[in-house]
Amino acid sequence: MRLGNRIALLLAAVLAASGLLAGCQTVQTTQPGAVGVDRPQTMVLSSEQVNRSASLAYQQEIKKAQGKNALNRDAAQVARVRSIAHRLIAVSGAFRADAPRWAWEVNVISSGDVNAWVMPGGKMAVYSGLIERLKPTDDELAAVLGHEMAHALREHGRERASQAMAQGLAISVIGIAVGLGELTQDLALLITDLTFNRPNSREHEREADRIGVELAARAGFDPRAAVSLWQKMAQADGGRMPQFLSTHPSPEHRARDLQDYSARVMPLYDSARRR
């Protein structure tokens, strides 16, 4: 490549980087709710960019599960998980007015792992190992799903992708400028990496815990079940915490926080039960 062309590409990359940084904005993704989660978030990427790429990444994971004959093998498990999820989705408007209309997807993947995960835009999966090994009650399963939904509502995936993009901005943009990758596919790879290889921060986990108990309460599930659920998870695999909980404070601190915030939303639970 001629020097002049390389300089032109580098200039284009710098201008593109400047444009991305100029688009950086501080947003309030959710209403604070009764639990008072109101931390402003800084985003480089738009919801549309991230959700489009997350949908691609999710479909790739679903195809992998299908290829292994591991997708939605137990009809009763799938029906139970989706029924609970639908009740939680119905009350998600308390945090975001648009959320009940999202293209939510919830699937069960056959795996011995005690795990569940979510991608931006409400693309979720629960592993059968969580159901079969922990034997959660419906209230406890609602705690899992509410926690994962909270990550999506707070757009933690978009926030983390924005942080990763900002940290590696020069490399990413130069790569795009010279044709080494298309943004949607690159973001899909990043989202997959963030979902499976990089645990959420303690702050993100704490926010998801608190919003999760409120979603459960509003949907008529006992929010106190989150305490017993996370205690079960902390004891899974001989006391090893599942990877997606590994950055969270100790089980004792988590239990105290969940007890506190479950108590705060009990009036919402009592009201939902009376309806």
C-alpha cells in the first residue's frame, strides 16, 4: 500500500474515532424504581447498534445449541421458564416504558452448568443444570430471570461494549477503516466475548440484584426467594461460585443486600398478590 493511501486511511480512522467520541453520551437507561437504581451511564455505542449485533450473536449461540441437540429439549422446562419470564416482562415497564414491547427471547439449553445469561435487547438463556441441580421454586427461578432481565434493562452489555470500544478505539476503528471487519459482526464477537468470558462488574451485579427483586415482587413472586436462590448457587460445585457471579461480593454481603432490598419491595409483592 502506498504511503499516501496509508496516510489517508489513518486520517479516516482518526476522523471516525473523533466521531465516535463525539457521540459519547451520558444516559439514564431506567427509572430508579422502588430500589433506587439511578446511576448515570456513559455510552459510546447506540442501543440500535448493540442490539442488532447482540441479535446476531444470540442467533449464532442458538444455532450452536441446535447443532448439539441441546436447545429446548425438555418441553416442561421451557414452558415453565417462559411462563415466569412473561410475567416479569409484563411488569418491566416500571423501569422502561418500552421494555414490554422488546423482542424478548428465552430459551433453555441442555448443559450441566449452573448458569444463565442475557445479551442486550433481552436475548436470554437458562441452562438445564441450574434447574435440575438447584431445583429452584418458581419464586427462585423468577429471581434468576429477573436478575438477567435487569442486566438487559440497564443496558449493561451496551455499557460494557462502549467501555471496551473506547479502550481499544484506535485499533478497532483503524481495523474497520482498512476493511478488516464489519461493525455489526465485530460487535457481535465483542458481545459474545463479554457474555461468556468477562464477568460483570460488582456494580452491575448489584444493580441487577436490586432491580431483579423488584421485578419479581411486581410480578407476584416472593422477592425474598432471591436470598435462598443465591445461597444455593454459592454452594453449587463444592462452593465455587458460577463464573457469572464471580465478581460479586461474598455470599454473605450479597445475602444482606438482597434481604434489605427484598424488604423494601414487599409492599409491591403484597399488592401484586391482592390483584
